[in-house]
Amino acid sequence: MQKNKINMKKALSIITALSIFVMSCGGKKTNDKSAELAELKKQQNEITLKIKEIEKELGAESKTSKQVLVSIDTLKEKTFIHYLNIQGRVDATDNVIANAKIPGTVSRIIVKEGAIVKAGQLLASTDASAMLSGLEEANTGLAFATNIFEKQKKLWDQKIGTEFQFLQAKNSKEQAEKRIATLNNQIEMSQIVSPISGVVDEVMLKIGQPASPGMPGNGIRIVNLGSLKVKADVAETYSKHIKAGNEVVVELPDAEKTLKTNISYVSKSINNLTRTFNVEVLLPSSDDYQANMMAILKIADYKALNSLSIPVNLVQNSDEGEYIFIAFKDGNKSVAKKKMIKTGKLSGNDIEVLSGLKNNDLIISVGFQGLNDGDEILIK
């Protein structure tokens, strides 16, 4: 600033001297007007050149004195992880439907939704009245056949009668026993029992409704809430990168829970219709988790050690490509330097930098908008 004042004073002094000279020349009489005019033009040219030099100096000083206030961050190597976001749902590891084993009409339902049951416990049954009547008749027949067999055996032991009569009586008794066993088995199959211990999650039966093995929507769902998992379908594109053991962050929005764990299972086949494969993540036991609850899986499908990454909002684009500004020392000044970079994967708000930067670079994180390469900066 002091130098600017001195230069301005020099210019004013020259202009003043020229004015005085012109005025003084106006009061003199000379015969050589041409010489006088030439001298004045020479002085005028010298003054004009001097003014331009001073203006140039003032302009340069004004430009170099302009500083942009910025903030910087020191770039450090760290592990960069890319996460794939997939929506899934909570399911029970033991999630089964108890069905009727033989066709029949539902005659009674013993349990309701929410009931806690044990393995082998009776849940419902189909009409077995005809089989029960047959069993009663078969028991009567067995009693008669047994009586005949015992008498025939005593006679045969005494060598009375023929072997054929003995064998016929024995066969009648055994046939009656087999018929009773078959009827008892059929009556048992008319009963719908729980294959596991757990909670009755859904009753899909109604009294009077026909029930049959394998009929969809025709049974009682039992869920073991002590063993839950998250299941999700992942696009075939990612099959190369997602393996059992990969890190995964599980978010359960409704339960307001987030946990970090690993993928426990990855299916070995691709679904022909959806072109997806199944992944599963086991959950720890908790009353906060419920079957069919929505879940978000953030699966780590890419991991780079000792990597450089920056906030994606710092990256700018030009015809030459992507770039950011870094700070460096130029003598006693701090200057912004434009650095062309090549970026990789995006993870959250950070983007991987593959080339163009190095560890400990001072990246300009605030005030980079509008900067030009070589601008002087003032670091906040």
C-alpha cells in the first residue's frame, strides 16, 4: 500500500511538472515553435509510458494481494469399503408348516395364533370317524381270531386236527392285527402335530374345510423365534464378489437396530426366473426381532487397504476430466493447485481416488468453488 502511494505521487509530480512547463512556455516568445512542439511531444510520450508502467505495477500488486479464505484437510490412507445395499426380510431358521398327512375334512383346531407349542404337540385333526368305526370292528374281529387261534393251537399241540387248520387260524389272527395297525396309523395321520417347538405364527385351516398333504395355504405355520435370520435376493451381477463370510451391516428400521456381522450362507444356484441368488445372515436372539420384518443389508462387496478417498462433493468436472484443488507453498504464499484425478467406486459420501493424489496431500475442503489454478489462498 505504501509503495502504491509513492508511485501515485511520482505520476502526479510528473503531470504537475508538465503543466508548469506548458504554462511557462506559453509566456515566452520564441521563433522555433517546431522545436518547442517536438520537445513537448517527447515529454508527453515519456509521461504516458511512465503512467502505464505505474498502472501495471499497481494492477499486479492489486492482483497478488487478493486472497481466498479456505479450509484444508490432510489426506490419509485408510481402508476403503464399498457396500451393496439390498432389501431383505427377517425369517426364522425353523419356519415350517404343519400339514395333514392324509386327505380329510378338518374337524377341530386346538391352537390359536401366538400359542407356544412343543414338538409333537397336537394342533388340529381331520375327521377320523370312519376309521374309528373300522378300528372298533377290527378289534372285535381280532378278539375272535385270537380265540380261534388259541384253541386250534392247543389241539395242534395235542396232535389233534390238521396243520392246515392251525395255520389258517394263525393267519386270520395276524391279518386282524395288521388291519388294526393300519387303522391306528391312519387315525394318527389324521392328526396334525407340530414338527418343532416354537410359536404358532399362522393358522390357515378352518373347521369343515378339506385338508390334504401339500395343498398350499392349508396348514399351521410354526416359527422358532429363538433362531432368526435375514434373507435377501441379490442380482446375478454381484455373484463374483459376494461370498459367505463377507462383512455386512444389517439395519432393521422398524426395530431401530443396526448390527455388524458376516454373511452366513450364499446359495450355489441362480434363480432362472429372477436371475438372483439367495444370501442369509444369522441374527442373535432378541425379542426386538420378528419374522417377516423388513431389513436392509449393506454387503461389503469391495475392499481396498491403504486406499485414498475423499468426499465426493469436492470433485469437479471439466473438459479435461475430474479434478480437485489442493494447497501448497509457493515461497511465502499458500497457493491453490488444480489436480486432475481418476476416481473409482462410491461408498456413501466418499469416493475412491485411484490416481492423481498422494498421502498427506492438503486438499481444499471449503472455499474451493470459484478457485483458479495458482490463486493465492488464506488457510482458515
